[in-house]
Amino acid sequence: MAETAINPTAAALLGLLHEGPMTGGQLMAAAERRLAPYWSMTRSQVYRELPVLADQGLVRLGKPGPRSSQPYAITASGKRVFSRWLTENPGRDTLRNPTALRVAFGPQHSANQLKSLYQTANDYHAEALAAAREQVKDAKKSGDPYGAAALEFAVQYHRAALSWLKNAPVG
């Protein structure tokens, strides 16, 4: 199967544009609302990808709006590329957990530093878990079982992180 040659950020933007034309700011808001619990995108990534997608003919520019905001719409070619991307092997997960990285260097921490690290991580994951659970409920209420399923990944991730933190060594 031929590779689409688009990266995951570009694919996410094309997927979001299936909802209709959006500006970069609207795409960021949609990504935050729909994808953030399990997929991160930065504003700089979005604004870097949009001109590339336009140059490739995968999106088209609309009429400038207020404050020179530029809406983008997915093209038929963009829909085909996105459909091909969906069928490709997603590859390996990229796991980057800043708490686990610090724990790997546990002997260089004091017991108090580790306890503080764990408490901060515990607070974050507890809050993120509660938010992800709410997002799952909202997705189900709005009739989006696929969005709910993807968000359930975030729920399980934060539950696993909280479980791991309970057993992390303190010295």
C-alpha cells in the first residue's frame, strides 16, 4: 500500500476539516476539544502544516475573515489522501512521560523530591481523568461512539498512570 506522505498532524487537520471550513484558530479549538486528551498539537504545528497542505492541493483557502483570519476547506484530493492515511498501519506509539523519565533517575532525588513529583503527577492525572470521563459522557450523549471510544483511551491511560504512581518507589 502506498504511503500518503502526510504526517499525523496534517492528517488530524484534514480529519477535522471534514466538519467544514475552519481557520487555524478554529482548528486549534477543535483539536483541543476532540483530540487533546490523547493527541497533542501545538499552534505552531497547525500554522506550519496549513500552508503545506494548501501547496499540496489538499486544502483550499477561503475568503479572509475578520482580522485577516484565513479559513481552510478540505479538497476532494485532501479527502482521498486522508482516506488512504486511515488505512495505513499507524506505526508504533510514541510514549513520553516526563514523570517516568524523572523516576528513572530516582537515586539522584531525595525522598521529599520524589514524593512531591508523585503528588504533582497524581494531581494532574486525577484532574485529567475526571475531564476525560466527562468528555466520554459528552461524546456518547452527542451520538459520537467513535469519539467516545478514542476518549476512553485517555481515561484508561490516566487510570493506569494513577495506579503506577501508587506503587512508585520513594527511596
